[in-house]
Amino acid sequence: MKITMAHGSGGKSSAQLMKDIFGKHFENDVLAKMEDAAVLDLPAGRIACSTDSFVVTPLIFKGGDIGKLCVCGTVNDLLMMGAEPKYLTCGFILEEGLDTDLLDQIVSSMAAQARAAGVIICAGDTKVVEGNGGLYINTTGIGLIPEGRDVSSANCREGDVILCSGNLGDHHACILSHRMEIENDITSDCAALNDIVDALFAASIDVRTMRDVTRGGLGTVINEIAESSSCRIELDEDAIPVSPQVKGFSDILGLDPLYMGNEGKMIAVVPAEQAEAALAAMRRTEHGKDAAFIGRVQTGEGAFIKTHLGATRRFDVLYGEGLPRIC
């Protein structure tokens, strides 16, 4: 069956869509009440709240789909603030002509990832618009910040060490390969990073800063952190992890992994005396097994990289469009 404008009318077709697809996969005690708004039990304290919209093309790719992507992206934004993700809302914009079997597959994937990430989908909305079978999803996430955690891009101090959780550029290369119809084994790194963040705090690491490395790549994130903390950050080009497949792919197309997007990688800034313990904790996890030291925080300002030739150059944020509709 294809989505029609009737599915957005609020009538029988809309109700059937809710029951057959969204209700089937997202069923929980909060949604079952069918109220105008979810009533959530939140203990006293600080919360983190993040919202994001997802427009990836293609909708399904090696390693994930837009449903998995929207959960991982929002959950990771909460995790990077030291929060424990709890709730997620989702708004679906369905284009007329979207196949309901495809929608069912994506919603099922979204529900499975939410369960794996420990979040409850507590509210949602669906709208139907004219189009050619596309799908867009907006999510908002809420997480609780445990007492004693203070994670911020403004917390970096001289001497701190920067760790990266694994190989960069996988998602960017995967999406571009799909669009260019290039056959390879590159798979998106799309993942929720609960295991890495939990491992760092379980190891009693005094995490200064965490950021997930998405659009704009590592180069943009490092510049943003350097500005927020009023410091100089120097990376080691040879230490930045990139898989041989992505390196070969980027070399052929003239891409720089420093600015390639990811959907399952993060950096953590930690005190130098805790760096080895932090690296060991990250490497014990599924999504951090390829973690590496990639740089240090220094006195000064700006973002710099020591090249494999031994020179040091300054780098800036990504300019231009990059790869559109990557997430």
C-alpha cells in the first residue's frame, strides 16, 4: 500500500496507519493512554533536552536506515552532555506515494534501536504532504544528568588529552557510495554510544568534554571546542583513525576524513593523568574498540594539526555544503 493524502486527514485512514504501523512497534504504557501530551516521571535535578531532524538519502543504507539514525543521533546528543537518555518524541513527515511496507521496516528499526538505547518513545505525530514517496523524521530527546557530572565544550584545560572512539568517515563514505552506485564494503557507523559513555563514567574518569562527530566532521568539532574553551588544540594527523577502505575511497574522490561525517563516533577530552584509563575503558566497549589518542589541549587559541611530514598547520571549520542529506 502507498501513503495517500487521506492518511494525513485525521480520519479512518490516519487511525489505521497509527494502529498498523506506529502502534504495533512503539507500544508502551505512556503512548497507550493516547493523551494530547505525555506525562513523564522525572526526578528532581538537571535534564538534557535535544531536538534534531533527519532527511538522509537513501532512506536505507548499509549499516542502518533513517529510523535507526534518528534514534542514535538524538541519543548521542544527550549522552555527550553526560546525560542518561530516557525519553524520545518523533514527528514523521510522510510524502504521498511512500510505500507502507518500507515505512513499517523503518519504524520497526527505530523501535528496536530505542529499546537497545534504553529510551521510551513517549509521544509522536504524523503529517502527510505531497511528494514522491520521501520520509523525514524529527525527534526530541530528554535525558537525566546524574549529580556530579559536568560535561561541556567549555571545560578543556591545558594538558588535557583528546581521544577519538574509532575510525572516521564511514557514514559519509557509505552514503556517498550509495548515491554514486559504487560497490564496496564500507558500512555506516550508525550507532548509539551508550556503552562508551557508561564505561568512561564507570571507570571514574573526570570527563571534561564529549562531542559526537557528525556533520562537519572532526575538523569542525575541534574548532568549536577550541573556541568554547578559549584554548589551542593540536591533533596528530598520523594518530587519527581511518580505515584503509575509507582512506582509499577518500583519496580517489579527493575527500578529507577530517571533514567527513559520522553517525557513531565521538571524542572525549580527559585529564592527562587519566588518559590511559580512559582509553582502556573505551577499548573494552563494542563501539570504542578502535579508540585512539589523537591530540592535546595547549595554551593559546585555534585548531592545529601536526602532519605526517612533521609540519604544523592550522585548520578551520568546514566551508561549503559538504555532502547534503547525510543525516
